[in-house]
Amino acid sequence: MVVLLVVLFISCKGETKQGSPALERDSNVVTKELEVYDFEGLEKFLTKEDHKTYVVNFWATWCAPCVKELPYFEKLHQAYGAKQVEVVLVSLDFPNQYEKRLKPFIVEHKLQSKVVVLNDVDSNAWIPKVSAEWSGAIPATLIYNKSKRQFYEQSFNYDELKNEVDKFLK
Amino acid sequence: MKKLMKLVLVAIVIAGVSAFTISKKQVREGYKVGDVATDFKLPNIDGKMVSLSNFKDAKGFIITFTCNTCPYAVAYEDRIEALNKKYASQGYPVIAIMPNNVEVKPGDSMDAMKARAQEKGFTFPYLMDTNQKIYPQYGATKTPHIYILEKTKGGNIVKYIGAIDDNYQDATKVKTKYVENAVDALLKGKDIEIKETKAIGCSIKV
């Protein structure tokens, strides 16, 4: 079984490499390794106390409503960057999808927001630490700054997202 | 007095605002541990209608909201089947319910459910929440989402809500089998230690 997994892993890597030369010119994301964290490692993205407002979206490539709303987070990243708003996209893709699905997705969609990956199977331990309100369904989004924090277990369209973020900028 | 009026005003405003935000979110009502769960009459993959009241000899149920199309649900398919194999004969059958809107998720259609059940050799009923009326009453928000019920004279009482175990990626690395521990406790007439857990899952498609 382990051998099979290794073989699969290597063959996936091969596939990504073949595809990469054409993609490298698009963005710097391709050449970078994915930032994969357990929850302890991810916590620093959920607890910053600087002057910025953080929009942390939990998503995965296989989650259709997540993929649908990603462009709105990307648009927010573009439009609100100057207003000290930072978007962090936390992927919950499974480890066996990192090479064959997640990396190509990031490249193909030219994601400009920061993408990190959370790989921590003990979700019962960490979901309540993100928010006591979270049942665990994705998409889900946390918006916070040093004085305010709100969690949303829902999908957004751009106007809804913008309106929520505006409340943090007052 | 003025202070009191102010407080009341503030309370009204807060109530108004929170009512607004809650209404925007997904259904968050639903059962808590200790509540009586509703019965239902839903179509099974074999074409028959299934209700909890059909299971005369059952001591309870492992109600599992699941589907074909969610990777987390798929990761648990074999474990759901194993639960039924282990516990149906002891009086706690698995009853799987597919809650998604099939117009949004054609991969969860009745035909697709039949095909998947056959492919995987499911031995439990795999029902469709056709009108999407049952999952909101339970308060399920995602797949997979488990409700363990105990049959009593006062109805089917919710005893556990949450995940199957603590490792969706690798069944061999599970440390705590939440559902098995809960059913084992019920079978022994003991208190369930962990009555509620959280897990990542795919939002139910409306």
C-alpha cells in the first residue's frame, strides 16, 4: 500500500512538472512550494494584532460553492489591498490532491491572495478554536482585526463580502 | 430610568441586528442532545419508502447524512458500511440520508445513489431527503453528519451529534471512534462520554 502511494505520488509530481514551464510565467506561485500547516501553525494567521483587517476563507478545490465565491475574495484582495485588508485562502484539500489538483488550480486561476493549506485531521479539536459557531461546513469565512472578529458559515457574493469588510474599516 | 430605556433600546437594536445576520446564514436550528428526533418517510434506493417506525426491533439508529459527491463523505463510505455491519445486528442500524438538492448536485441523484450503493455494496438504507424537509429539522449542515438516536417510549432521543471519528484521511490512524464509543455506551446502558463533535464537511446543497 505504501509503495503504491509512493508510486502515485511520484507520478503526480511528474505530471505537474510537465505542465509547469508554460505556467511559470503567469505568477510566482508556481515555483513556490505550498505552505502546509497543522492548526498550531495556522493559528498565527487567525490571531494577528496589527493594523490590518484579515479575511480568512476556508475552501477546497472540490467544494463547488467555495470555488464559485473565490473570485469575490480575489476581487476584494485587489480592491481593498490599499485599505489594509489582507485575504488569506486556507485550503482544506486532502494531501493526495496537493500536486495533482491544488497546485494546478492555484496556477490556472492565477490566485493572487495568499494561499495556505491546513492539514490537521483532528478537526474536533481545532474547529471550535476558529469559531464556536462553526459546525464544520465549508465554505466558511473569518473576518477580524485587532478590535473586532466575526465568523460566517455561509457563501458570499461580492457585495455581501464588501459590506461585511466595510464594517471592520469604520 | 433613562439609563434603563437606553439599555432596552440597545437590546432591541442588538436583537434586530442579530436576527438579520442569522437569517442570512444557513439553517442553524436543529436538534441538541436530549431532543426527540422526528421520524420520516423517505424513498430508499430500492424504491421502497423507509421510516424509523419500520424497524420494530431496533434499539436506536445511526442516522448518517451523507452523499456521493463530497470527498469527506466518500472518505467515510467504508467506515459507514462497517458501522452498519457491526451494529445493525445489535439493534443500531445505519440509516443514511442524502440531503442535497440534486439539481445543484446531479451526482447525488437517485440513480447515482443506486449506482454508488451497488458499487460499494452498501447494506444500509440509503434514503433521499427528497423535499429537503428532514435535514433542517435535525439541524444537519454538512455531509457527513451523524445523529445517534436511542429508541425510548417517549420517542427517538438524540444521544450524539457529530463526526464518525477523529481522522477523515486515514481510518488506520483513528485515535477516537466517537460513534462506536457512543453506541457501545448506549448498548451497555452507560453515559456517553463525548456527546458532540465537530468535523469539516461539505455544506448541504440547497
